[in-house]
Amino acid sequence: MAGNSQRRGAVRKGGSKKGAVVGSGGKRRRGLEGRGATPPAEMRTKHPAAKRAAAKAKAAQRPSARGAAARPAGRKAEDGPELVLGRNPVVECLRAGVPATALYVAVGTENDDRLTESVRLAADTGISILEVPRTDLDRLSANGLHQGVALQVPPYRYAHPDDLLDRVRTAAEPALLVALDNISDPRNLGAVVRSVAAFGGHGVLIPQRRSASVTAVAWRTSAGAAARLPVARATNLTRTLKDWAAQGIQIVGLDAGGDTTLDDFDGREPTVIVVGSEGKGLSRLVRESCDTILSIPMAGPVESLNASVAAGVVLSEVARQRRA
């Protein structure tokens, strides 16, 4: 053999050009063929899209009797059922008459007065009482802070802004409505709903976006008033206010720097009170849509009031004027 093939330890490898080789018999032919088109992301097991699809399919296979157990902890589907967790929140919702659909109690939960009252209230109002494994409730809450009980609340059925006007036309009193702008705390929303119901108002209007919605927290804060007073959603709050103004309803915005004080305000006319957030106040377009900007005179060093408190003060004064 030429070259270094005669050196010590040299070995001729099979399949070289120096001699005949044995063929593979076509066993390696598939290695030369193309693999075809790249599969979709959902079909590639290592791809994030495939993992999301697998998690979604797994969630859909879970029993429906477990309510929202298929959802990640601390989250709920948009406009879907909501779960109230914890013994105090659950019993408060039941006392307030929140229209719940199911009460979940974990197996082996230690009984106390709150749980006993929750079960009794649920049974009296015809709410289903389901005993579920504790692991199901663990999936719904961070760190298992459910205390062995959860209440499922259905999505709130919002009215249309025109429904509020229909309600006003059939009422004996002039229109008294409240619109909320930039209110993001459901506790404020619930408190406003409660005040409107207490002082003879006809409804509450909220924007469809960037606004607190009627959640279980709002239900509880309203003390059940949300079941008796309609709450409407407006796709465009400014446009709805302008439509109402064209129908003869005065639009009154609340702001600390208003051009009219509550002492000089006449609330006997059909009125919509627009309440902004304590921090941002009224948005520019909503403010420009108001006929009057109303301020509440302060006797002390406080610069402003909480949004729900300010609404309650004005509603109380309007109710007093109409009684007189």
C-alpha cells in the first residue's frame, strides 16, 4: 500500500476508493430525502404555542361541576362566572343577596359559624351546594387562601343605555342618573349603586372599557342594590351623554374646581351626575360634554372626597330638593 499505509497501526477503512465497497442496500436513502413542510407551531411539542394548546385542551376536559377550577389561580374569563373565595366574603355576598349559582365546600373543611350560615343561606335561596376536593379550590386561589369555601357568581347582565331612558319615561320623578368616568375600583362602583338606589335614582352608566365592572366585590359593596337597580354599559360614554343632553337631560360633572357649588345647584330638573375618579377626575371629552361643573363646598382642610362619597352627597341634596 502506498503512502503511510504500511506504518505501524495503519488500518484501511472499508468503503474507500482503494477497493470495492459493499452498498447500503438503500437503508440510508431516507436520510437523503427532504422532510417536507415545517409543521404548524401547535404541532411542535417544544414550541410555546403547542404547550398553550395542550394546556387549553386539558382544561377543557375537566369536569364542569368544578366550576372555574380549570382556570389559573386569581384569573377569570371575561364576562364569565366569578368565584368569591374566603369565609367572610362568601357569607357577606350571601347576606347581600348576590345571585350566586353554586356554593363549593372543600371536603374535610372545619365548620364554624360563618360556614354554617353560608350553607343555610345558600339552601334557603336554592343555591346548589357542592362538596369538592380541596385540590380543586387550591387551583383557584394563590397560596390556597380559600378557607375551604367558594361562591360562584354568574356574569352580570348589563342594561343598554336606552333601557335607562325607558325606565325614566315610566317613572313619576324626573330623571336621576349617575355616570362614572375613570372609576376603576369595584368598591366605588358598588357604593355608588347603593347610593343611587337609596336616593331614588333610576340607574348607573359605566363605560365598556377602562372601568370597574359589576364583580362580586361590587355586588357585596352595593348590599344587594345591584339586583334592583340597572347598570348600563356605554360603548362611548361621551356620545351617550351627548345623546341624553339632546333629549333634555342636564349633564352635571363633579369636580373640585367647578363653576357652580352644590349650594346653588337646582337638582329638580332631569339630571345626570357624572363622577370622575379621585385622582384623574373627569376626562377632557366628558368634561366638555357637561352643561355644568359642580363642586362640593368643604368646611374643613380636605381637598376632595372619595368618588362614591361625593356622589352620595350630591344625590342626597338632589333627593332633598325634590322632596321639598
